[in-house]
Amino acid sequence: MATTLLPPTGLDTDRDALAALAASCAHRPLVYALVKADLERWHMLSTDERAAALARARRWVDAVVPHPSLDFGG
């Protein structure tokens, strides 16, 4: 019996992105805890909830992690 390989869905990539966001805000314990909570329950989330968790994490991290373009050398 042949096994059919399905194309990647991108969900693992999204989970990796969420993990990277968590790592980037590890110096901010509250934001880290919030992002990490979504990461830990990732397997229980629907596709829509996963997209919302990733968008939410991006907003939180953008709020607390300085963007390189904002570094004026000061």
C-alpha cells in the first residue's frame, strides 16, 4: 500500500515563528509568558486561533522589542 505525502501546510512554520517571537521577548517576562502560553497550547488551537495567536504575539513583541530602524546611535 502506497503512502501519499501531503504538502506542508505552513502551520509548523507559523509555530516556529511564534517560538522565535517568544525567544525575542525573553527579556520581558510578562510578554514572554503570554506568547509562551499560546505556544504551549498550539496543538489545541484551530487554524483561525493559530493565526490570531501569531498576530497577537507580533503586536506584543513589536510593542516591547525595539526595532533596529529606531536606533539612532544614542
